[in-house]
Amino acid sequence: MTTSYDYDLIVIGAGSGGVRAARVAGSYGARVALIESSRVGGTCVMRGCVPKKLLVYGAHYAHDLADMAGYGWSVKEAAFDWPALIAAKNRELERLETVYRSLLKTSRVTLIEGHGRLVDPFTVDVDGKRLTGEKILISVGGWPSMPAIPGIEHAITSNEALDLMILPRRIIIVGGGYIAVEFAGLFRAFGAEVTLVIRKDKILRGFDEDVRDALTAEMTRQGITILSETQIARIDKLADGSYRVRRTPGPDMDADLVMYATGRAPNTSGLGLEDVGVRVDASGAIPVDEWHTTNIPSIFAVGDVTGRVELTPVALNEGLNFAETQFNDNPRVMDYDLIPSAVFSHPTIGTVGLTEAQARARGPVRIFRSRFRPMRHTLSGREEQTLVKLVVDARTDRVLGCHMVGADAPEIIQGLAVALRCGATKAQFDATLGVHPTAAEEFVTMRQPVPEP
């Protein structure tokens, strides 16, 4: 490694991908600087997966309390303290940030707090101080995006929703993706009146149609109002502090809070990319090759900023592969097939592999589907339904996709992702004994395919 630079590697952005790349490169002896203008941990740890799931856990207790009576339990005068939950969540984030800082120090990574901006292919300016690096890795992630409509300044995003100190009584959530449905479910469980506004006809574009329909039915059953094919024209703040939302079509709506979850954009503004000549696409994402290299040979990018697959495990693996390739003479590329994913809605979703529509576009398929009321709810009285689905290649018998809507779906799908990675066939699923009584056993007990339309 050359010594003509201040560092062998400068990483801009201390999110999942950046931290992993910095730590692994540092462990191989590279001189690494990690630049971060906000909190160490990035979107997932500080503004996304972790705090959101802590709130989701809290929301589930509302369902548990409602279900207890069917099992002979009674709790008198149960009360919920939203500020206490937010405070507890914040304490956990502070603990995690301390852990991240310690891990960086152990890996001999120099953490530099400030805003990094590219000056040339080997130089980064951090609030007036210039650093040089033989390689520069951009891992600044994404940021919530909102449309430019009148009154948009009155709306919040998922960033602010995680830090609310007052639980809204009425909330309008705009968007139909996983962030929107997750927040809709948790706010509803905490007792808020929730209206979900989506431009398209259904929630969760890109997911299997049965999954979309199943979650829609459950959200509606919970009392969430879903307004499809609807757009927001403007937001006005009223004298009492509430908000009036003008929509098309339909009458105006009033709410105590308006939240937008209409997508995220690469966080590339202010990085100096245009000055250095780093190519970006129309969305602001940085295109890279299989080795995470941009059009500038010394500059690389991983994670959400590349616009590939916006999932934390993907960013982590990309960061690992980058460090292995560049600093351990161990070339590794990312395989973007069969990436499992989850939606922490109410109930949860777990999915891996192809949707039915994707599989049918490739050739003939057999579909196995089961809908049932979970055993837990035979006594609780809850009407919630679980969906389990397999998509199978009719020519090879290989299982192409596994989908589930129901309790513990993400936990169950993780194991099935291993099976699909190994190329499991439906016959092998059939030959596997189920764990009884569980919902997971449905994946190995379905025998009759759904009749073809």
C-alpha cells in the first residue's frame, strides 16, 4: 500500500455499508478514515430498521393485551406511556452508537465527524480540512423524499415519526410502500385513527399479488382506512394546530399529523460529485460495476446510494466484498438473486425469491397457497388470517419463491431462504417433516396446487 496519501481508504458515510467496509479494511491493516456528518450507524441503526422495529414491538403489546382475555388473563387499568417508549428507544440507540464507535476504534479506523465533500479523485474536504486517500468509498445512503406541493413543509417523514414525543390521535400517511404500511400498523395499534393514501390501486408495489391483497385485508380489518388512486393537492395548517389535507378525488380530510412515506432518494447532494466528474443517474444514484467502482477508478460506492437494492444486509455484504477485494486480495462480487426481505407490518410479511407474476413471465409454474386462522387466535378470537405461498417451476420442480403474511413470517422466511439458495425442489419440501403445531409447517405440507385460471 502506498504511503503518499494520508489514508489508504477514505469512507464517506458511517452507515451499515460504510462501517462494515471501514472495519474490515482496517482489520487488514489499511489506514482508514471514516467521515460522518450525523450519527454513527446510519439509516438502519439510527433512523430506520432498529428504532422502527422497537416501536413495532411496543405496538404488538396492544394486540397481546387484547388477546389475553381468551386465555383467561385479565389486566385492569392497563395504560400506555408513549414518551416512555420513545425515551427507552433513544437510550438503546445511544448504546448502539457507543458500540459502533468502540468497534471502529478496535479496528483502528479514524472517525472524523463533519461533512465530507470530494475535491478531486483522491481528496476529500471535511469542513475546511483536506484529506487524501488512495481510494474513496461513498456510502451516504438515502434520504426521505417528498413532492413539492403547497404546504408540504407541514408534513413529516419517517425520520421525524421515530422521534415524536406526542402520539397523534389522527394521522394521514401518504404512500403505499413498506415504510408506509409499517407505520400505519404501529400507529393504529397504539390507538390512532389512521388513513393511508396511495396513488396506485394497491399497497406494496413489487410484492406478490396475494401478499398485497392479504395485508390489505388485515389492515382494513384493523380499522385502517386505505384510500387508493388518490393524490394530495395541498396541506393547510389550521388555527387549532391540526391540518387539513385536500385530496383528489374526495373531500378534504383533517388530521393531527401528516406523514409522507413516498420513497427515498440517494443522499448525494453536496458531495461534490459533479466537480469531480462522478457519474450519477436521473434519480441521483451513483452507478457502479460489479466491483462497486464508479466511472472514476479511485472512487467507489456501496449501499442505498447506488440505487440497487435498498436493504441493510445488501449494504453490509457490499461493504464486506469491497474490503475483501481491495484490501485482502480476495475478489468477491455480490449475488443479488434470492435476497430475502421482510415488512414489519401488522401482521408481518416475509418473502424470498420470485413473485408469481415474475415466475410466470419465465415459464409455466405451479402455485401452492394456504390461508388459515393461526392456532393462537382460536382462543383469542382475533380474525387475523395467515397466508403461506409457494411458487414452483412446473418444468424443474424447483421452488422459485416463498411468501408469507402472518406472525413470525420474517423469522420463518430466513430459513427458507437457505433452502432456495440450495436449489430446493417441491419434492424436497414435501419430504421434509413439519414441526407441529406451527404455522411454518404449512410450507412443507401443501400438496395440491392451486387450479390454473
